[in-house]
Amino acid sequence: MGALATGTPLVLFHILAKLSEKFGSVLKMPPLYKWFYVAEALVGFALIVHLLQASAYLSNPAAPPEKIWAITGVAFTLVFYQIPLAGAVTIGFIITWKYWGWLLTERKS
């Protein structure tokens, strides 16, 4: 279930990239949608790290923590999983706001 939750932004960013590309070409906006692909790459990297960590835990659950600490440690998780994932979400939020922020200010007459 955790890998599914980690991989979900991949689909979201891909859909947003395609929609923003079409929308941006109509409005002659700069091609900021390409940043969604950067965010996808960061999420993909974090997903691979997540799967590596899960396999390290599951491969030998009786192993002492010192043996698998390098890949399951707090520092490794922070640098290679949480920071790329947070960066991807931040990039996605900023670019989504640039393309689609007008929807929040649009009012019905």
C-alpha cells in the first residue's frame, strides 16, 4: 500500500503535465509544464528508494538493524526519499498554481 501511495503523484503529475501543455499552448504561456516531468522524476526516484527499503526490511526481518541500517536509516530515508518527494510536491504545487490558479479567483456572474 505504501508504494501505491508513493507512486500516485506520478500519475497526477503526468496528467497535469499533459493538461497544462495543452492549456499553455492555447494561452501562449511559457512551457512551465516541463517542470512536472522533473517532479515525476523525483517521485520515481523516491519510489525506487521506497521499494529498495521495503525489500531490505522484508528480505531478512530477523537481521540486526546494523546490517540493514545503511539503506533503512533515518539519514538515508531523509536524503533519498523524503527530500525528493517533498521537492516534487513543491514543484508540482508551484507549477499547478501558475497554470491553474485562475480557477480559484473565477466567479460566477
